Amino acid sequence: MDDVDKLLLPEINLETDDIIMNIAVKKDYSKIEDLNERKEEFINDLRDFIEEFDQTEESLEFMKYYDDF
């Protein structure tokens, strides 16, 4: 992870009424010439990321934050 910290990665800040998410993108999407295809690839990668996170212990630990309320 230290190597990633040293890179200048493109970032995006997403905000809805319920969530603020800051994302640094490691994948190089520049090889996809068509803008719509590039966007679709990025959105698919976001969905995969969420699915992966859903299967982790960290997702449960994160939700335990609300146990004390």
C-alpha cells in the first residue's frame, strides 16, 4: 500500500443525501478510447468493489458503529 500512497491517482468525491465517498482510482482507463465504454467499465468496477466489500468482515465491523446508538 505504501507504493500506492506515493502515486498521483485521479480522485473523485461522490456525495448523496446519505453517503460521502472519496475514491482514488488505481486502474488506468485511458486504454479504453470510447468515453461511454470507459464510463461503463468504471461503473462495473465500482459495482464489483461494492460486492467485494459486502463480503468482507470489514463491512460488518463498519456497521457495528451503529450498535451504540
